[in-house]
Amino acid sequence: MLASWSVAVSVHAQGFKFSNPPEGAKAEAQAQADRRATIDEMLSTPCRERIRNAKIMVLIAEEKNGAVNASQGGYGRHVDAINNRLRALGLKTFSPEQIRAQIAQEEVDAYFKGDADRALSASKRLAAKYVLRGVIASQATRNAMVNVNQVRVGMNFTLSDAAGRPVSTASATNESYAGSDTSGMALTLIEERADEVVARLYSDYCRAAR
């Protein structure tokens, strides 16, 4: 089963205040309520214990200006945003430290370069039944119109079994005005969309995993 999902963009301000028309605020509140209802529905998917307890290797890479950096140590907070939510649902994931201790960086890179043989070897070494591969792209620019920083993030995840067969895909985008801490805002934007991404992956995982 291969499912895909795209999350709508949300624009807000950090350290800045922009007034919204009442109609816009009402529409945003309704959109948030609809998102919450969708998340709750997906998280209600029954998950058999043997599937729930299967080990998942989570690998996340950063993309900037078209270049992908798959060093797990350098992206720990973003991995935690996904890992912590999966664990809260009762799923078992490896920490970045556990992955680095048992898998060479070249094998991690293989997942992002389509090297199926080396990727399979790495998942076997960890005895992982599933692999969640994600790429998080972030971009910070200066908005000349209002003279403030602006941050945009995009997340794309694919959950596959150990043999590389896809189980689920999920994607999300988010953007915001920001102060000087653009890296901090990028993490905030990821946190805001992580619930929706994890809910989709969890639902598909429980429905289709064997």
C-alpha cells in the first residue's frame, strides 16, 4: 500500500504581529479543527501488537540548496521530533546514536542514493523490520516587502519494509516570518507539522504492514 499526503502551508509570525480579518481567523480555526479531527481519526487505526513492536530505523537527511547531508548526528533535534511521536504511539525506533554505533555513514548514505544492496545490509545489521527515510529541506530568505526574515520547510518521508517495499509516504510544508533565529524557527515549523506526518505514517503502517 502506497499512500501520499500533502499538508497545507501555514503562515504565521514569530516576534511580529500581523492583524487578520475576522473571517480569516475563523477559517484558520476551522482548518485547525479539521486537521485535528483527521489526525485523531488516523491515530485510531488498530495496530496489532506484533506490528507495534517491530523495530523501525529512522533516517533523516537535510537538504540545502540541492545538496543532501545525511549525517545523523547533525540533525538530532529534527529526528527527535519524529522519533518521540512514534515512540509515544508504542512503536520502537532506534536513536541516532544507536544507528551511528552500528552502521557506517556510507551505508546511511546508501538509503538516500538508491543503493538497495547496501541499504538492505544496514537494516539487517540493526534487525530493523522497517525503515523510515525522510528528507527535510529548509530555506531562509529575507522578505523585502515587510523587511523580515522568512523561513520555509518541506518534509518528505517514506516508510518501507526491510526489503525496500514502500508502506507509506507522507509530506508536509510550512513557512513563517522569523526573527534572527531562523534555525529555531525551522524546528518550530517541523514540530507544528510533525503530528500530521506521524499520524499518516502510523495509520498506513498499521493498515498495511505485515
